[in-house]
Amino acid sequence: MGYAVEILSADTESNVDVARSRTEKLINDGANVIIGAFDSGQTAAAAQVCEQRGVPLVMNIAAADKLTEQGYRTVFRNFPTSTMLVSNGLALMKELFAVTGATPKSAVFLHANDTFGMANKAAMDTLFPKLDMPFVIVDSISYDPKAQDLAIEVAKAKATGAELAVVTTRATDAIMMIKEMVKQRWQPMGVVSPGSPGLYDEQTFKVLGKYADYAITNLPWYDPKADLTKRVEAAFRKAFPSDRFEGYAFNVAFTLEAILVAADAFKRAGTAESEAMLQALRATNLKDKMMVGPAITFDAKGQNVNLASACVQNRDARPTVVLPKESAEMDPVFPMPGWQKRT
């Protein structure tokens, strides 16, 4: 694309302290911009280092609101906050119910107790009363995403009698959760996430098979019609012929866009010097992108506030856009078929 970029990599090992030390090392090794780190807790640690060192941080995936609410000069996020994810996700739930003619009267909220899960819980507590939702949340149940199983939490959720399971998960705990639902024969009308990655993850399909189908995630998604998407998909299939692009495209797209944001700023700044880069990043207006929605821009806090969400349902072991209608690849199915009725 006409950009010259050298990428240095560092593994955070899903550990906040490691994320902090690796960020320091990357900067010491000459990195002009830090990109990362998927998890909000690790990203917060990297943000502290970048702010202290005056080095730009472009967040590819991290949703905790506080990341762009601390007055940092060096942070830029092309990813929704938890508030944006939950707000857009709940609005799409209303649309789902209207389109399918089926509306649950009650829901239980299951969420991880990590930084991301608690941020989503806070967003849910703040937004839900304001959005005139057609169901009530009868209970919120937190869990340790590193637990060996979620038998107790799923039993507690089942006992509420809720008709809908609203969840915030990643792949490992999403798999444990669905396994327990099947084992305990808890069959809510649907399993819906307002913006977490677990339900559509490629590993979820591989492990759960037919039981992964019909789960719904409302989240930003790549535009299959965008020129950049087609180029990236072709490159991905060439590099990883045994893997499915759809299973990785969310992570690929946001990470690629983060690198593009940095490269575009460098091209306009004409130098990698931090202050010039920061000024260029604040003036970002990147239209050649993968994700649905308008050009990437940042507000005074460094947040892209123009990100949109789609309703993505697992169908035939593939994450499939079912809403909004103009982007839909299939019609949504809700309520979902019972576990024992799947072939």
C-alpha cells in the first residue's frame, strides 16, 4: 500500500506486568509507535508506559472506557468502548426481536470478572435502564475466566428462569459455558453477546461443533465488499490455506487498521519523531479500511466515536451477518433451536 513499516513483536503472556515490561523493551529497542494489546488490562499497562515515554499507543482491540478517559495525550483507539459496544449491542437486540417477532421477557447476564468483563458490567448497569429494553435482567453473574469449569455459574443462571442469556466471554470461557448449558439442558431463547469475542471465535467452532451455531454477537464487523477486505482475504488464504478467514478476520481487521493508522500518520508527518507523530495521529481521516462504518477519525480523547456494529450469528459453523438488513448475508434465527434438536 506504499507504506514502509517494520513490525517488532512482543508477547504480553496475558499478564499486566509482562505487558508493561515488554512495552518498555519495545520502546528501548526503537519502536516509534506501540500497537496492542487485545486485553484492556494489559493495554492499560502499556498506555501508562507510553504516556510516560511520550510514545504514541494505537489500540487495536481494548474496550474498557477508562483507557481514553484518563486525559492521556498519547493514546488513540480505533475500537469501541464498552459503553459503545453495549449501547450498540442492546439496540441491535431490539431490532432482532422486532424482525423475528420473538421477544424474551427476562435475561441473565453472565460475564467474566476481568477488566473487560467488569467494564461491560459497568456499561450494562449504566445503559440498560435508559434504553427501554423489552426484558428485565433478573441477575448478573460473574465468573473467573481461568476457572476449570462454569458448572456452578450456569446452574445459578438456569435457576433464575431467564429466557435469554446475555454474555461477555472470550473463547475458552464461551466454550465452557455452552458445554455446561448443553450438559444441564438449559435452553434459553438465545445466547447473545453485546460485543465480546468468544462466541464466534474459530476455536469455539472447532470444539463445540453444532452447539456453537445460532449464538449471536453484536459487534463491529468487517465489510466483505470493501476493496481492502478482498485484498487482505486473498493474502490470508495464501498464507494460511488451512484456516478460515472468517474465524480470524475481526482480529486481523482491527490490527491491520491500527498499523495503517500509524503508517498513515508517519507518512503525513514525514518523521517518526513523537510530537510530530502525535499531531498527525490527531488529524487522522483514514477512509481505506476494512471495518463497516465511516472513515477512522479521533476525538479530543483519542477515541474513534464513529464505529458501528452488526448482528453476527453463528450459522453452519460460520460467523454470518444477519442485521442490519442491508448488510445481511442470511435472515436471523431466533429463538435458537434446542440443543437436542440439532443435527
